[in-house]
Amino acid sequence: MSARKSDIYNIIPMTINDLDDVYKLELASYSFPWTKEILRDCIMYNYDSFSVFFDNKLVGYVISKISYPETHILNLTVNESFRRKGIGKSLINIVINDAKIRKSEDIILEVRANNFEAQSLYHKLNFKTIGTRHGYYEADNGREDAYVLKLIL
Ligand SMILES: CC(C)(COP(=O)(O)OP(=O)(O)OC[C@H]1O[C@@H](n2cnc3c(N)ncnc32)[C@H](O)[C@@H]1OP(=O)(O)O)[C@@H](O)C(=O)NCCC(=O)NCCS
């Protein structure tokens, strides 16, 4: 049986048309979300960003900067109702593949010390913890550490 088009996850480069939906998902997903202006700048300055659609609804995105020698993943977000379906992993794999094609030597990212879900995903993809940035993030009761993770390509 073939899948209907509406049943398929479509992962496509993010465009300015996605901005409102990306911002809505950002607000729904984080206690300290990025501003709409930051998200707009990432699109306008051609960051390497991808949106995931299911049935014409935006259900996830990744924002990265692929460079030589190092790539940086800056944001990865999946709608709560669509988690544990492999979307986050697929988005990171797209960045990994593009970074390899563009001869990047490694990928680096920061993750909140208490964000076990994201850490579990990154470790599954072989990212290794290489350091801690103390007090890197805003938090409800002050600041929170970030772990720095790296994947050698
Ligand atoms: C982190 C996040 C992006 C993961 O997206 P996702 O689409 O649910 O992840 P996947 O389905 O691709 O998960 C792949 C693997 O990661 C690990 N993982 C993901 N979520 C997990 C969880 N809640 N608990 C334990 N392991 C988890 C598992 O090993 C999983 O494989 P499995 O489902 O076969 O066991 C998603 O939880 C999210 O958007 N969280 C809020 C925003 C956020 O924290 N972003 C990361 C900022 S650094």
C-alpha cells in the first residue's frame, strides 16, 4: 500500500514563509525561547536550517551553521506530539551529511545540563561531551550550565 502524500514527513530548507510557525513552536517548546528576530535573522542570513512538515503542519526544525572546519548546531525542536518518532534524529543526520559534503571536520553544540532527552539523542548519534560552559543559560532560579558536545566527522 502506498503512503498518501499527507502521511509523509517532508523535510525541506526553512524559508521566511515558515517564520510564524517556527516561532510558535519555539514559544511552545522552551521556557526561554529565541526571539522572532533571531529566528528571522537565521533565515535571512542563510543559516543551514530545515523545517519538517506533516500534513502541511510544521512539526519540527533544525538551525545550524555549516562551515569549514567546524559546524555548529544552534537549535533543534520537535513538536511535543511528534516526539520519539525519529524526527530529531533525521534532522541531525541531515546536518551531519551536509557538513560532511562541505568538508566540515566536526560538529559542535551546547545542551542544557538538565536536558536529558536531547543529550540522549546526541549521544545516540555519537556526540561526545567535551566540556561545560558554566552558567551559560538563563534558568528559572538563576543560571544553568551547558554541556558542550562534539561529533568528529
Ligand atoms: C530533543 C528533541 C529534539 C528530540 O526529538 P525527537 O524527534 O523526539 O527525537 P527522536 O525521536 O529522533 O529520538 C532519537 C533517539 O534519541 C533518544 N531520545 C529522544 N527523546 C528521548 C527521551 N525523551 N528520553 C530518552 N531518550 C530519548 C532515544 O535514544 C531516541 O531513540 P528511540 O526513540 O529509538 O529510543 C525533542 O525532545 C525536543 O524538541 N525537545 C524540546 C526542545 C529541545 O530540548 N531541543 C534540544 C535543544 S539542545
